[in-house]
Amino acid sequence: MELSAARWCVTLLSLFAGLTSGLEITSSSASTPTEVASGQSVKLDCQFTLASEDSGPLDIEWSLVASDNQKDDQVIILYSGDRAYENYDTPVKGRVHFNSPDPKNGDASVNVLTVKSTDTGTYQCKVKKAPGVRNKKMQLVVMEKPSKPRCYIEGSSHEGKDVVLRCTSDAGSKPMKYSWEKTTGSKVLPASSVLDPVSGTVSVKNASASASGTYRCTASNRVGAEQCVLDLSVTPIPNTAGIVAGSIIAVLLILLIIAIILFCFCRARNRKKYEKEICNEIREDVPPPKSRASTARSFTVASQRSSLGSMSPSNLHEYALKPQYDKIPSSEEYDRPPSQAPMPPPSAAKMAGYNLSRMGGIPVMVPAQTRDGSIV
């Protein structure tokens, strides 16, 4: 009986030693995916230990598990025969490296540099050293940080009106959350405001002047956050009636000025046309004065010569009493009406016949003439 009990103890000890010996991966398996922002680097952890009976060559293989069971997994990096192989044609080619320069020391972790959204997937670390074989899977999720959001106001910002503050980020992985805070004054959102963290809005009901101030919105997800700022100014409702009345008066004044300008322009144009017509009438109806003066002068000279040719001693004393025949009338005297003609001098000296003979004159007979120079 004692011999059989001793045998059972030896058997259990040997089984326990066999269970505790051999290759083991000591890194804890993550219960949640590893999340990282796009553009950053991430470390996929895979630590292991070896046993004395693990005497075969060490092989470490990292692969991207296919989402479809009908497809093969893609090897992204391999360590075998004390050498690393990294040039596999995969989406992470050139961006994945072993964390340790000598992975056989128990560190099979790899670093993935500058991750992209296409790097999201399930990765597997497999360590083999005959007779031991162990593997570990982990899920990597590459997320995009929110882009810088845009803050703006919707609705009227007058007192008594409803105002909506809106915040929108155009890029970023879901789920995304928005938060608002007031950075001036009481630094508390108005009591009548309603915040929607999903749509990124703050609705302020019946806004008052106390709601004026600077507000800040933060858009965030699990890998990053960005902010924007806006200023809200709640003002009294403007006097709409006064604005309308002022606009109407301004329009009427402009129309009045235009009417005055048109009236002045038309009046000046008509006056210029009338003056031009008057000038044309004067040129057509009034003959030049010089033509009449020259005609009268030539007629008077001819009459005078004929008179001198007919003078005689018998009538010489009569012509001596008429001094108006001794000169040629000027153009002014000719143009003067008969009523305004100058009267002859009251007296004139008589010229004797012998005096006329001494002067070389010849007595002739001169016909009588009227004042305008015509022969009677």
C-alpha cells in the first residue's frame, strides 16, 4: 500500500514538472483592442520564456490574420536562424521592426511606425522552439484624431431670441464627443441653454445680455481632441420702424435731387435753343448799314456835281443861302429820321458873283432838291 502511494507521488511530480517546463509567452493578452491615433507609432508586445528541453532552433513570426477564413495570413516580419526578415510585401512593409536587436533573449515585440487607418486588424505573434510552440493574438485599431472644429452662430443674436452655438469637426474617427464651456464672465453656460454632446450644439433659449461672452468648444475621441472659440454678443432689438422711415426719406431725397437736375438741364437746353433762333432772325431781317450810307453818299456827290454844273450868276445868291449843299451828309445824318434832321443855321453870308468868279467858279443852273437828296 505504501509502495503504491509512493508511485502515485512520483507520477504526479513528473506530470507537474512536464506542465511547468517548456516555451511560454508571458505577455498578458489584452482584453480590449489597442487603439492608436493615425500617424503615431505603436508597440505590439510579445514576451516569452524558454525551458531547458526547448533545444530546437528559435523562430519568431508575426503575421496579419486574414479577416476571411478562406484567405491565408500575411507574414509581415520573421526571425529565423539568428536573422530578421522584414521585406515582405505587405501594407506595413518598411514600417515594422523588432523592438530588440536580439529577439532570442525573450523579447519578440515589434514596433509599427507611422500607422495608418489601413493598418487596423488582428496581429499574431508565434514563437517556435522545438518542441515548444506558442502564439498570441492582439487587435490593433488605428483611429484619426478630430480635425480642428469650426464654431459658428445660428439664428438671431438679439435679446429675447433663440441662439444656437454650433461646433463641427469634418474629420475624425467615431465616436466623437463635443463639449462647450464659457471662458469669460461667470464661466458658466446660461441657465436656459441645452447642450447636445453628439451634434455639438448649445441652444440658448430667450437669450439675454448676460449670455454674451467667449465660448470654447472641444471635439474629442479616444485618440485626441481639438478646440475652437467664438464670441457671442447679445444686443437689443433694433428700431425697425425708424430704419424703414429713414430709408424711405433717403430714397425720396435722391429722387428729388435727380428731378431738380433734370429740370435745370432741360431749361438750359431750351434757353440755348431760343437764343440761337433769335440770332438767326437778326441776321436775316436787318440789312448792313454801310450799303445804304455808301449809296446815299454816291447819289449826293453826283447831285452836287450836277448842281455845280448848272449854276449861274442869277441864281448864285440863292445857293449861297443854302449851306447844307456845301457838304456830303455822313452815314449818321442819313440814318437820322427827317424829324430829327438838324436845322440850318439861322444866318449865312451872301456870296457875291464877282467873288465866285475870282475863285474860278462857273455860274450854273442847279435844280431844287428835297432834304433827302431827291431832285424836285
